[in-house]
Amino acid sequence: MQTHFTKEQLADPGVARANEILRACVHCGFCTATCPSYQVLGDELDSPRGRIYLIKEMLESGRPADARTVRHLDRCLSCLACMTTCPSGVHYMHLIDHARAHVEKTYRRPWHDRLLRWTLAKIVPYPGRFRLALLGAKAARPFARLLPDPRLRAMIAMAPKQVPPVSRNDDPQVFAPTGARRYRVALMTGCAQKALNTDINDATIRLLRRLGCAVVIPRGMGCCGALSHHMGRAGESHAQAATNIRAFLAEGDLDAIIINTSGCGTTVKDYGHMFRTDPIAQDAAKVAGLACDISEFLEGIGLPEGAPKGLRVAYHAACSLQHGQQVKTAPKTLLKAAGFEVVEPADSHLCCGSAGTYNLLQPEISGELKRRKVATLEARAPQVIAAGNIGCMMQIGSGTAIPVVHKVELLDWATGGPKPRALSGSP
């Protein structure tokens, strides 16, 4: 794609990176075939190619974002399926992230939108606040139908039936391996995950210890910055990311930073890019290089093979894992080796509609994507659905009666841990 940025514009590192990405696009349109929002809406401007044209015009002209451009950019899930499909290597993630930061700086949203987005940014990344919000949402559920804004109804519907008690395993500490120490790893405990489902981190710690890992829960660690980053709130997201970089490096030598929430993993692995012009660039790149999804790490160190479990598991591939990190086979390989029968749904490349806060900000599109995803999963007649991201688990779980668990819960169970709570019927 031909671009016409001025030398003055290209002096900005963000614009220079956008220019590189735009020039890689050849207008082929392959991305439209795998774009969830285009599949639902059928509008060219709600496809990656259409959004690229909108971003190019907005950035080249140097103008503030307008309502039309914002509407179509907001409808993007950042699922990054387009990056998997693109034959030209267009790095759409960096482009849409820069465009959203430009929107945040130059466009004044209606007051209710500003309030809603501010509320999400100030609550969801903080487990204590989020836990209180979930309890409030539970209390408000009987009155949800009276709310005029579907986004508010979606927020109330998101609250689980039971908010789990705080797990002290998420506190800063070091867990010794149960046998000889082979590795020393840090575990990113997540933010929303600690309020929504404490079993995931508990299972991860048990499994890693059993495999000879000393597991460090770093002091001062917080939100990875993904939620604010995807809303264009660059100042907040970079501050959160910098806090994590300092927290991880303060723990000394680590063999890996383990992440069991794939949305966080995609962001942490991109810290090197986020801070490429910052004084902490080298530290950021080091943390990004240590980051790996739990399935990547387990595949690398080896997991004991298990006997057949007689359990049919439908594996849902989170977009942030299969597209954002290009980790596709490891989770399935591990589950099969552990003794589970693994099946995949049709169109497994398409998003379930969770996408961070997308299901709260775009509930209609998200709801349709959830309906489609649940239908393809249920068509495989599984006894359980496994995923690698808490957002996907909540989204899919709200649309099916089939138990939904994290892949690490199944792997923990297969190697000596307790049966996942969702399968045992325990409260």
C-alpha cells in the first residue's frame, strides 16, 4: 500500500511503525475470510482491510478521529485472526493499537461511553475492586432487564453465580518443588482471573511444583496492562507494564515467566515493542523473552503420559493464544498425552466474542459470536470444554450447560491433582 506521510510525521515512532505496517498491505482481502466482525456484520469497513484504509486516512491527514472511524475501530475484537491469515505479514496488532491510542487522544466520546470505559479501566484490572463489583452485579441481577443500556445488562450478566473466596496462593511468596528442583519460574497470577476463578492458579502451582519447579509469585506484580492498552489508554497500560517489568526482574534469575491467561501472554510478549524507545527497553525485552504460555513451558519440559481417561474434551483455542502468540498445537498435544480424547469445533479460528472487555462494550456482536461458538462446540458432543483464557471460559460457560475448565486443571488432575471443581459438582 502506498503511503504519503511527511518527514515530520515519520519522526514519531508510532507513526513510523504504522507506516511500515501499512506499506506491507497488498489489499488482497484474505483477512476478510477469517474476521469475526466481518462475518457477522458483512461491512467492508468492519474487516481488517477496511479498518486499515480508515486508519491510513486518519493518520496521514493528521486529523482527529471522527465518529465513523471510531465506530468501526471499536467493533474490532483484536482477535488477530487476520494476522494468521495474512500472506504479507501485516502486523495488524501494532497498527490497531496505535490507532486506538490516537482515538483516545483526539476523540471525545459521549459522556456515558467515557464513564463506562473509565469504570472498566479502574475496576477490572484490580482484583479487590473487581470482586466487589461482581458481588454488586449479583445483587443487581433481578433488576437487569430494567436497565436501558445493553452494555450494563451485559456487565451484570457477566457475574458468576458464586464469587470464589480469595486464594492465599496468589499472595507474594515462593512455592518449593515437591521433589528435586529443576527450574525456577515466576507465575503471573492475572487480575480478573483472581476474582473470577481461583482454581486456575492453584492448579498451575500444584502442577509446576510436581514437575520440579520452584514457583515465585512476585511482589508488586499487577495487571499486565492489556485491558487499558486495548482501550487506547497508553499511559495507564505502560505504567502497569513497567510495574510488572520491575517486579519480575526483582526476583533474580528465572527460567521462565509462566502465564496461564493467554490475553495477558500476548501483551507481555509484546513488552519489547511497547518500550522499544524507552530507557527500560532492554529490561522490557528480557521480560518479554522469558514470557511463555503454560502449555509452551509444559511441552518444552515434558509431561508424563497418562492412561486413557474416557473423557471427550472439546478444545477451544483462545484467539490470543492461537493468533496472538501462534501457540496452536501444544495444548492439544498435552491433553492427548495426558489421556484425554481431544476434539475441535468447526471454524476453530473464529473468536468466541469475549475479547477482553469486548463482550461488555459490544454485547450484540459478542452475543452472536458466542452463539456460533457454542453451537460448533456442542456439535462435537463433548463431556467437557477446555480453554486457556478466563475470558473465553466465562463467555462460553454462559452459553452452555457443558462444564468449561482451564486446560491446566485437566493436566493437573491427570498428573495427580484433584478433579476440577466444574466436573465434580462441588460448590
